Amino acid sequence: VFKLDYCREFFLDTKKKLPVVTGIDELGNVILEDAKVFDTMLIAGKPRSGKSWYVLSILMCLMLFNSPEDVQFIIVDPKESNLFKQISLLPHVCGLHNDEHIIDIFDEIIEIEAPRRKKMVDDHKCDDIWALRNKGVNLPVLYIVIDEYITVKNNMDKDQQKEFNSKFQT
């Protein structure tokens, strides 16, 4: 990928906050994106089609070109696969969990982490994390990665699913 001039230039462009390779098109061209524009991302596909490996490649790209002060990940993996156990050893991963306590994890993010982040942004009279960074305060983007989303939901009863959906939207 980095033998290609346009790929090197993309990653060296300081205007790109979170450069990432998102794939290769049908002509063999590398698809590049600035993950800054993604509020959410859903990877869908058939069983055993490589969804988890695709997620891993995006995470690795984000980790490779950003420090733990830039991006951090909380990973929920109901299958407790070795794939995510290995990546969780990297300093960018601040939590690896099965799905047993996912509602508690959401509660902690919603009730503690989100208000802490909002206060930091407000205290510096900024609108978002990017404006905060422009003032020299580096607050990492926090990604919540849920592998096997359907498995997570299927492991819940109807009341838990309703609560999960509500917190997920929040």
C-alpha cells in the first residue's frame, strides 16, 4: 500500500486526523478514509466472511498511525476470541470484555466518561474534541467496538435488549 504515492501522501497529510485504509475496490485501488468523519460504523456480512478480520485491520491501521493519546478502544467480544485477546495487549485498548456486562459498560460510559469529556470540552470553550486538540489538549477518541453484535443481542432477554437498544442509541 505504501509503495503507492497517493497512499503515502494521504497518510502524511496532517489535515487527515485519523487516516485509515478501509479496503480495496474491484479495480485494486486502495480505499482511504479519514475515520474522523465516522460517528459509527457497521460491518455486515455472512458468517465466516471475514468481518472480524476486517475490523481488526481497521483497528490496527488506527493504532499504527495514532498514539494511545489519540485513539482508544473498548472491545466487546462475546466469543472471547484469541483475535481480540491479542490486540487487547496493545496500549490503545483500554478494555476487552465479553458481553456479560455490556449494559454496565454502557452505563459507565454514559454516566461517567461522557460527562467528564463534555466538561473538558466545555471548560476549554470548545465545541468538540478536535477544537480541544487545536488548543493543545489531547483527549483520545474513544471507540466502542462490538464484535458479533447479533450474538450480543441474542444473549439478552427482551427487557435487556430494550435497555441495550436505548443505551446504544445514547
